[in-house]
Amino acid sequence: MPPRPRSGLQKEVLSLYRRGLQNVSSKPDETRENFLLHLRYSFRHPRLTVRDHAAIEHQIRRFTRTLDMLEEPSVRQMSVSGEMIDWWRDQVRTAREKQQAQGQPAGGETGTG
């Protein structure tokens, strides 16, 4: 069965995420981890359902404005909240537990990036 074509909103979200990844790669090596964590967290919070079009459009507008600011060359550092760090640790722990349950060796990322 061929994959379903992406909706306009899906394409917009993926394009925005790619733009965020390009922005992360333009930042100094020592601060990329925080920019990447912010990007990941921003795309997963708040949790939205696929059918919540108004909320998705709002988040797209919000993150577009945020990304416009972060793309400025003068932005060289970013602080991340404890909530973001805790969220990421939970994501890593959950992924490792899934790998172990499937009999795969635990590995991968250990930090925030």
C-alpha cells in the first residue's frame, strides 16, 4: 500500500522543522545541544492531536516567529529550562526501555542533544 500524501499542514510542519535543524547547524558547536533540545521540545509541547487544526496552525505561527528571532546571527546561545532537560531524559529512558524490551542493545544519546 503506497504511503498517503501529506497534507498541507504536515508539509508546513516538516518544512519548519527542517528550517529549525538548519538553524541549529548554524550555531556554535558548544551551544548546538541547547538549540536542538529547544527545537525538539517546541515541536512536541503542547501535545496536539492530528485533528486539532487551529492549535497546529497557532503553533506553526508561534514557532515561525521564534525561529525568525533565533536565526539572527547575533543569537549565539540559548538557555533551556529544567523541564526541557527532564523531558529529554525521559525520552531517552523510554527509548532505551523499548530497545531493551525488543532485545536490542541499549545505546544512543546520553546527553541533551
